[in-house]
Amino acid sequence: MNLALSNTRLASLAIICASFCLVSTASLAAPREASARQKAAWENEWTEKVGVTLEYSFDSSGPDAWDSSEHPLVFVTTEGPGYGGLLSGVTLPGLAIIDADTREVITSQNYDVLSWGWKNVFEPHGVGVSPDGQWIYLPTGEGSFGSMGAAAGRFLVINARTLKIDKVIKLQGQAHHAKSFVTPSGEQRVILYGWSQPMFVLDPADDNRAVGSVSHQEQGSEGYLYFASPNGDQIIGTGRYRSFDMRKHLTDNPVWIIDPESWTVKTWIKVHDSAPVWVNFTSDQKSAYITGARNSIVMKLDMETRKVVTEQRAGVDGPYGNHFGWDDRYIYTIGKGEESHNRGKMLGMVDAATMDVPGSRAMNQFYTGCIRGDHGTLHPDPEANELWISCNASFEVVVFDLDLREVTARIPLPNGGSTHSGAFVSYPNGWQEPGETLSDMNGLHGSALDLKRKLIAGEF
């Protein structure tokens, strides 16, 4: 069976889903700007340093928008307009919640920010969920992809239970990604950042207030993406642009390591690519693998020496995400066509065990039909052993079986919208207790990460 569906077929499936799935648009009354008291309670030295402000604050309480006891393991993803000439027809930012076992779309929610006076909507590029599953962070903003540097970006902080907006955080640039991690002492953290927007980190347990940030001047370069280490004791940033004069620490094409306690840059590292993108850690944190989009390579970073020790072709053109399955051997590279055609449909495969061998090459390449796939998220069940790939130009989530090494399912978005990234979240006791984010763009977390470490150690 040919699993590559046309856009027409996907649209038809979206219409069918819309007949059975709970799909709604939040009608948003024109809000009042956050009061001086609310701003004073939320904003602090960390937000001031990176130009972040509290724009709106809402009461997000209310009836449950979906039943987590009926769907104890879900995949949360974005739904939006699309970009770069491949548009979905959706005009509002939104999200979709999918049952991770049945692959049924449970519900979706779009947010009518146009009623606030916005003239257009920026594509949500990477949703995040707090470690306890209570908050969803949806990046969006006013403006087009060409206006990334405009002061128009927002993060919508959404109550995962009611799907109501709790806060709107205004940025100095455009919004990009959100990722979660837990510190060595067990504190919840969420990383937010964007184009021309330095990284800042929130504490979901303290009204989503900022607890850290690092400016572009401190980095010496504009950041592109950020990734927390599995132990939560380091954050790696990848640089893309050279718009600052403070370069005394930098060699060409840097990545850097941030200490998430002192919020200082500890190390700058030279990489052999002018467009470093994604960072993927081994579960023991001894190595990290970085995609280089310009040269279509994967680079191995020794986390002890903090030096790139080897590189290999990625097996795809313009790799973006790179992800391990339930071992730390095979790396799956998402061929987005970054720094190239930006129309990728392929998945590459690299053997990390042979990268140090002279003359070794990427193992394989697989056609997915996932147009402009960029981020993959590992399903937190090792028996499933699936990589869920977001396809922001074919408007679907593609499920790639890492045992069979083929596409086994395609999940169209309920409104036919564009999707970027996602997070698997467990609610084993419904809303009676906090949930747990098990897997997102930053890899496995919590009990899923613990399980992977035991499997690799041969404890099962």
C-alpha cells in the first residue's frame, strides 16, 4: 500500500475527522493589558534582560476540555497556517491532542487572536508541555516568516486541562520553540526562545515566572536552538547568525554550553558547519550529536572534552532533527532541506557506532512523503519503537516504525493545518494527579528516560 497521501486526500480525512472529533475555536474577547500589579508580580530581572513582558493574564480555570482518564497517553502538537509558500488554509494558531495508542484525534483548539486586532498569524513552530503536564506553551505571533525580527512574537501559556489561555508572553523577536527539562534537584523548567529572541527559562510550579535567561550579548552571537542535557545540568545552544561585535570568545560557527544555575556561558565550541541545528544526546550524556544543515552532516561532540571528535554525512539533504530510538546506536536524521530547497521528504540513518571508523558512511535513506518534516518525537513505549514526525507542509503526523523502518501510519491534522513538533504526555490517574511529559523535542524524560537507561544497561 502506498502511504504517501496527496494533499487532497489529507484534506478529505481532515473533513471526516472534523465530523467525529471535538474541534473548537476559542472566542477571545478583546483583553485588557496586564495590570501594573500583574506585571510587577511576574516580570523580573531575567525577563528584563531579554526583553520579555507579560502582555495579558487570564483566568484559565473552567470545565475539562477533554478526558485524560479516557486517554492516559497523548501526543500534543501544533496546528497553524503553514509558511514558505506551502499554506494550509488555517488562519489561527492552535493545537491538537492525539491519543498516542489509538492515534485518534481527541480534540483540537484554535485561538482567535485576530479578534485582538492582529492582522495575521505567525506559524506555531514548536509546542512544549511542562514536565508535570499541566501547561502547554504555544509559540506564535503577529507577522510573516520574513518579519522574524519584528517585535511581534508571543508565547501562549495554555492550561492543559481546560485548553484556555492563562498568559500571553510578549517577545522582542518571533517565537520558535518550547522544551521542558528537570534539574538535578528535581525542579521543573521550560525553555522558550525565538528568532531575535534570547532564551529564557520558566518555572511552571511558580506561576510560570522566569528563573533564568542568557542574552545574545553574553553568548556573543544570536542563538538558533537550545537543548537541555538529559541530567538537566547543561544547556547547549546552537548559533546561526553573526550580528554582534562581542566575538572575543568565538571561533566560526559556534555552539555553546550554558550553566542553568549561574546562567552563564561556560564554553564555546567550534563546529565544522555554518548552520548547526539540532542536538541529540546519548542517554548517559557522554556524547551529543549535532546536525549541520549547510554541509548535510552529523557531528559527534565529546561532552567531557567539549570538542567535536568526528563527523559523517547525514544521509539526507539539509538535516534538521536527529533522534535516537530506544538504543543509542542508530541516529535518524530528518531531511528537511534546511539551507536548501526546504521541501524534504526523506529520513536518513546513521550508525553512531561506526562514526569513528575512517571511511564510514550513512547507512540508509527512507522515503516518508512527509513534506518538510523537521522534528521527530520518540514514542515513550519501547514496544512501539516509533518516531512521530511532524510534517508542516503535508499537514500530518507521520508514524515511522524503527523496527520495520517504514511508515506505518499517517495522522492528518483535524483542521488540515500545519504541524511542528510535539510532546508525549502521560496522565495515568487522569486529572487527579499531575501528569508527566515523557518525550518531546528534547528527547526522553522522567520515567521513560530511566527505562531507556535500564534497557541499555541490560537490566531487563
